[in-house]
Amino acid sequence: MVYIFLDYYDYPLFFFLKLSQFLCTFYMGKNIAKVTTTFQFCDGGSCQKAKGEMAIREARAYLRNQGLWDDTHTIKTRCNGRCEDAPTWIVQPGNFWYKNVTPEKAVSIVKSHMDQNKPAEEYLLYKEGWSILLTENEKTAALPLFKYKTEITIGELLIARAFASDQHLYPLFQYFFQESTSIGIQTGEQNIKIIDQPHKVDYSDKYDIKITGEQLQLTLAIGGITKDVSSTVTERKVSVAEVIWLKKKAIFTKALRLKNKKGKHLVTFWIKEDDENTWEHILKVYLSMPSNQIRIENENEISIQEFI
Ligand code: FES
């Protein structure tokens, strides 16, 4: 038998080590080196609405009761981008996508992967090697298109209602301000101010994006807001984004105009007529509309040549 005599000062350390040991027994993280199969359960909004949680519970309960917990990893993901097929799951390895997963299907899928090492083919949405998705629910998203309009202040124009989410605006702001693109800014009723130096684009806040530098200090809310946010955040929240293409010839003929939910103008970013790169970027990346495939409502009646 070995006796260890602790000094009076060693007792706190001794108890700390014992406590850590005790906690580790209960809170040790998953040993992912043992994991053979990962189930990625979507719990985004559409999948929650489609009662995806019920299927997740059944799958997890089955894995635990069958002693498969340590061999598998289950993760709840945000939206997988296939809301039309909600609830969706992805199983790795193999990149197997499942659609419309019900509690009944859940256990068959898990069994198939864990007992037979193969997917539950009848419930698949996609697997590697397929060139199409097996779905009856495909929705074609309405892509932005230009409409002809006349506005009192700026005259004849083509206008496209564009994407106002942070997923679209943050990269676009990076493009505008982190390179040395020369861009015109118009807030409220003020004149256009030229920004021709790179600026910092900071989107580390929950809602706000901050563009800061020598020539501009601008804060806009672009993140999804909840009802309990203050009215000042709601006031600067971008809800409407419009891409504008003026007919008249001027230094600035193209723009991105942002408004809040009430239609109040927040800011317009003006693109110089000769800045073809930025315009091309807006069309191609932001509007998914390459310059040789411009979409215009009633295009037989409107000549694009008048705007070029
Ligand atoms: S919320 Fe599940 S795929 Fe979109």
C-alpha cells in the first residue's frame, strides 16, 4: 500500500483534480474517433413546421436503446436548403439526402444504415451519382426581373426588386467597400457623396452591419430581427432592395436602393456609368442575371438598347 501525504497547501489542488475527474465522467465530449455514421437532422423553420422534431426523437431513442449511440453522431442543422422536401436529413458518409422524414421512416432509415450499411432507397431525395433530385415538390423561385417605370425624381428607369437578406447584402457590401471601387452614396435627401477609398465592413453584430472609414460611417440592420428589438433597429432594418437602371445618360446611371419596411429610404449606392465591373457583378452575382441574359417584364415592348 502506498500512502501519499499531502501538504496542507496541496489539498485545494487535490480536490480540484478529483472534481475534474468526477465532472469528466459525466460531461466528456463525444469520442468522434469511434463514430462511423453521422445523421444531420434539419431543424430549420420549414422542417420544424413539418414536425421534423418527432422524427429526430424517434431516431435518437432508437440509437440509444440499440447501443449505437457511441458509433453514431446526431447533429441538428439549420436549413439544408430543401425546405420543399421538409423534414430533411443528410446521412454521412455517402451524402445521402432524405426527404419528408416522418417518425415511422426515421427508424427504418437509421436501421438501414446501421444494420445493413446501405441507405433506405425508397425515402431518398438524392445520393451521390444521381443527376437529379427525386422530388415531387420542386418549386421554381421567382428570380428578379426588371420592370419599366417612371419616377418623378429620376425619370424613366428599369427597376428590379432584389434580395434584401444579409446573405446577399453582406457579400455585396464587401465588394463595394473592401476593394477600391468608387461608389456614390446617397442617404436621405442628401447629394451623392463619392467613396473611393476602401472601408471596413463589419458584420459581427447580431443585426447591424457597420461600414466605417475616413469617408463614411454607416450602420444598417441587415440581420433577421425579432419583434422585441428596439424601434431604432427596426427603423434602420433593410427590408426592400431595388436595383435601378436609369435611362438618362449621367455619371451615375445604376444603383442599389435600400428601404425599410415602411418604405422609408435608407441609402442608395450609385454605380458610375463607366464602372462596368461593379455593374456586371451586381447583375451576375447579386441578381443571377448575366448581362447577356437580362430579364425584363414585357420585354417585347421595352428596348434594352435605350438603356445601354
Ligand atoms: S428548413 Fe429544413 S430544409 Fe429548409
